[in-house]
Amino acid sequence: MSATSQSPDLAALLSAMTLEEKLGQLSFYVARFASAGAQGANPLDAMRGEGDRLDAIRAGRVTGLFNLYGVTALRDLQRVAVEESRLKIPLLFAADVIHGFRTIFPIALAEAAAFDPALAEATARMAAEEAAAHGLHWTFAPACDLARDARWGRYEESSGEDVYLLCRLTEARVRGFQGRDLVLAPGHILATAKHFAAYGAAEAGRDYNLAEISRATLHDHYLPSFRAALAAGAATVMSAFQTVDGIPATANPYLLTTVLRGQWGFDGVVVSDFASDHELIDHGFAENRADAARLALNAGLDMNMESGLFMEQGPALLAAGAITMAQIDQAVMRVLRIKERAGLFADPYRHLHESDAIGLAARARSLSAEAARKAPVLIKNRTGLLPLPSVPLRVALTGPFARDTAHLNGPWSWFADESPGISLYDGLKDRLPAGSDLIAPEPGDDPAAQMAAMKRADVIILALGETSHHSGESRSRADITLPAGQLDLARQAHATGKPVVALIRCGRPLDLSALDPLADAILITWFLGPETGPAVADLLTGKAAPSGKLPASFPRAAGQVPLYYNHQMTGRPVPEGGDDQYKSRYIDLPPGPLYPFGFGLSYTEFAYGKPMLDSESLAWDGELRISATVTNDGARAGEEIVQLYIRDRVGSRVRPVRELKGFQRIKLRPRESVTVRFTLTRADLAFYRADDRIEAEPGLFDLWIGPHSAGGLAAHFTLEAPAA
Ligand code: NOJ
């Protein structure tokens, strides 16, 4: 099948279209399902059954389908579109390729802990290759959502609480999915910057709940990642479910038109989230389906996902003058252009020729293993318990995830390869020093036997945390502690007097305050994917060293959230070590986190020299070069993520106490020193000022280079005013 055609003149194509065909290009539907998980999240609504779908495709009433994959099935559908429909416009095939497709990589939050944009680009690139090999053209990723509330279920899909880190990762992922060419090279897929905007600001951490944030916070923290994704070329944007400032994001003219089109010049496609346009009625924002279609189109939405509202309501709205043909034409043109970008007019069977997935799986799996070694974060290592000594050891591995293979991947793994990943037990069994004994009581074993095994051990490893079902869409939790049974197990382990290592599987920053005193070492392992067992074993045994840093503050209690390091200063800050009354504090807890943003240990120590600045002042249009020497003071090689923070001392809006403005991952041999260099310009200091302009303000700045958001040595500089 080689229906290769020339790129059509899109304007001519548009002018040849009937209204129904135009509205068809704006109508995107969920397809047959890959799994019950996908079905649960995306119930069939507008179109039911195979027959309906084929007829609709033939009639030009469908622009594409999502969450169906496989060359054979998709080629049959494409054939109907390009051989049996009047205008032969190819279909777009999309899916939620979130952290891998057939091969799963660590969840986005885990990948963020690696502070490694090159890694994020590589995993997205590999996911794109796998998805393309199975017939897809478009992914609903990357998530550009900033998260500050650990209760929110989709924290796992975010890249944490920091806007700078999030920007570097989202742009890298867009480049990974799409490549750098305007027309995508084979093996690449279109990316979606989602969920526009402020989806992660859901009040009380409850998914789909309102985002009640100021315009300054919106621009300073929630929007930059979208802009970064678009600057990297993202072809599409998905509107969010919730309201921003009382107006649903899917029908929000400020977001979809003023900012996205007007200020940023975006000319790609805005697709709704799953029936989020129809939900305008449930919000009490639209009276009925016609009203919902009108409000969404007028606000700047181009494409319905599943609701079919434009197709259903468009003709009457047009006849009534509530919408215009020019608006429809503009949206259709945007859709045709992304089909052209996807290479579909040149070859509608692109990605649908015989699968070239051969050999991909092995490459993808080794990348997954690399990512799984880089993402874990060692937050505690009392008396250097880890790495385990290279002598025969008796190890008791216990807890709900010791032998588990069902919860390695985490949420959004609907399309994962069916072969099970490697459990902690299987990973460790082959990697402990020769002569070691690994005892892993089965879940449900007699508690007395479990206790006996722990007592006999040289070291106890507890595999604790959350299941895949505890995070993800609509998986918000009010309680973010470990379950009582897990804490009981930790207490028993602690009571043996043996050293205790806790491995924490999670999709959010958990409240670990009850566990903390019971464990000598804590390794946050997130959801790492199929290579969990070997990766964690390599880290525990010292074959690899932990190098991740927390992309999110770990709270002392859910009562502290939203909790993030880059908060504004209050008029009543708590003095260092102080306990004064009438300060911004709790009477029952310190105000700060249990473990701060950016924190993570290695198996060696890094010493930081004082930041050196090439000047004490930064000219308005100039550059400031900053460097610091970092030395590996220990006897083992290690990787460190060196972080640059600033604070704008005085602003027309109160500035955060610290803001990350740079990071570098460096690798140091024992005793090696490296000079790490950063450059700052005025653009790095800009914020949404009191005059509603995004611009820096002259004045004094603090600066730190250090190992995390609560450390580092300080320096200062002044941003000079522009020359008059
Ligand atoms: C709803 C989710 O919010 C979105 O992220 C996803 O892409 C769609 N469902 C389609 O599965």
C-alpha cells in the first residue's frame, strides 16, 4: 500500500470542503480501547461501535482517533479515510504516550528528580519511536503542569514544584517527541502541551477542582512551561478541565486567545481535554450544548475531544450568527497544518507501513534502566549504611512491594509491554555479594516468621509506599501518609535493632515523618518502570550511586500543603531556629518541609566553594558570569546536581524567598574539583510586576550556588537600571 501523494494546497483544500467536512476536521474521538484503564478514563460517548465509526470516517466527519494502536488496525481506518472519503484527508492517530509507550520509563516526577533534560529528551524520543512504530502520529504529552499540592493525584505526571526545572524538562520532551524539524521526521510524533492552564493548581489538591490563583502567579509559575514547550515547537495544546479565575480553561478567552495566540503567537491546534467542552454545562458556565460549543469556539478552542459539539451545534450556531465561518476556517486550517507537519499529506500511511519496531525494545529497555538508576533520591543515609558492604550479607527484604511486579510502572502505562518488569526481589537476588542470603517473606506470611527473618538479618530492607492506583488522574488523596500496616512493619523492623533501609515507591511527595525516625536510610524510588529491581539493587549495592534530587518538597504533614520552597516572604517570617509567637508558623510543626526541594545525597560528599561573580553588577542588557568550585571530598565517584538560586530583595510584587535559575549535573572522581559556570541575564530575573509587565526590576539580588534549595553559599549582585 503506497498511496504517496503530493502535499496539497491547503487553502484550495479548505475551499473545497463542505461545512460538515470542515466540522469533521474539528472532531476527534476516542477509539477502541487498549485496556480497561484507558476505557475507565475515557468512556465512549459520542460514537459507539465500529460501524458508526467507519461511516463517519467515510463521510469526512472525523479528524482522528486516539488510544488505539497497531499498524494493521490503524491502516484499515486510514484506508477508509484516504480512499473512500470525498476529500481523502488523512486521519490523525493519537495516544496518551506519557512516560513511555510499550517500554515504560520512570514517571515524569521521577525523571524530574534526575534534573537531566538530555535524559528527558531521550526517553521522549524513544517513546515517540515506539509509538510511531505502532502507527501513531500524536501524543498527549508532555504535561506542563506545575504541582504544589501533594494531595493532587497527577503530581506524578508533573515535574514537581519548580518552574525553571519544569521549563527545561518540557522543552526537552517536546524536542524528544517531535525532533527539531518543522515537518516531523519519521519516528517522531506531534506533542501536546497540556493541560492549559493551571490544572495543577486544583484547590485542596482535588482533581478537576478550581484553580484560584492570581494573574501574577499564573504568569510567573504556571504559564512559563507552556511557553517553553511552544518555543520548542509543540504543535498542539490541550485545554484543562478546571476553571481559572472562575472561567473554565476550555472556554477561557484570556488563556486561549489573549495569551496563547496574542501574546505568544501560537498557530497550532488547541484541543479540548476529554469532553471538557461539554463540561462547561456541568460547571454552570454554559446553559446547554449549543452554548458550550459557542463559548468554546469563541474563546479559541479548535478541536473537540469526544464531545462532537462543533459537529452537532456548528450549523445552527452559524446560521444564527453566533459563530462565523471565518472562525471555523481558521480552526480547520490549523488542523490541516498539523496534519501536514505530521507528514500525512505526503504519505497518509506514514507510520503505518510494516512495523519497524524490531530492535527497538532492547534499546528502549536499556534507556529505561539508565533512567531508573538516575531518578531515585537518597534522602537519608545515617552512618553511611548505604551502599551495603561488599561482603556476604543476610538481607531481609519485606513489605508490600518486595516481590511485586504489578506496581512497577505507575499510572499511564496502558500500552505497556505485557512482559512483567523485574521486582526488587529479583533485582537484588542476583546482585548481592556472593554468599549472601536474601530472605523475602511472602505477603501474608506468618508475622512471627517475618519477625524472625528480620531478627536474623544483617540488614532489613522495607519496600513501602503507594500502589499505581494511588496516583494518576482522579487519584487525589487527603491522607498522604504511609498506610498503618506499613508503619507497623517499620516499627517492628526498627525494634530489632538491625539497620533498616526504606525504599519508597510513590507518585507524590509523601508525608514520611512517621517513618523517618524508624529508618536509617531512605531511598525514594518513585515508579521506575520495568527495570526497578536491577536499578534499585545497583544503587543499594553501590554498583551505581544515587544522584537524584527531590523535584518537590517532602512535607511533614498534609496540613502544610501546598508546600513549595519558592514561596513569598511574609511580613512575619520565622527567625532561623526561632520559636517566637506571632510569626508565620504552626504551633504544632515547624513551617518548613521534612526534606527540601533539590535535596538528595550521594555516596560521597561534595564541598562547595563560594560563588565567584565576574562583576558585582549586571548591566540591563548585559550578562553576569558566575562560577563555583565543587569538589568531591570522598573516596567514591559521584554525580552532583549543582543548583543556582537567586532572590530579588525588593520587588513591586513580593518576590519568592528563592528561585532556581540554573542547574548542572556533574560527575566527579574522588578528590576531583570542577568549576561550574552559569550565566544570568535580565530575562532570568523577570517577573509579573505590579504594572502587569513581565520584566525585571533593577536592584539588589542574592545568589546561592549549592546542593539544594535550603543550602549553598551566598553572593550578591545588582541589576543596573537601563541607560536613560
Ligand atoms: C483526560 C486527561 O486529563 C488527559 O490528560 C488525557 O490526555 C485525556 N483524558 C485522554 O486520555
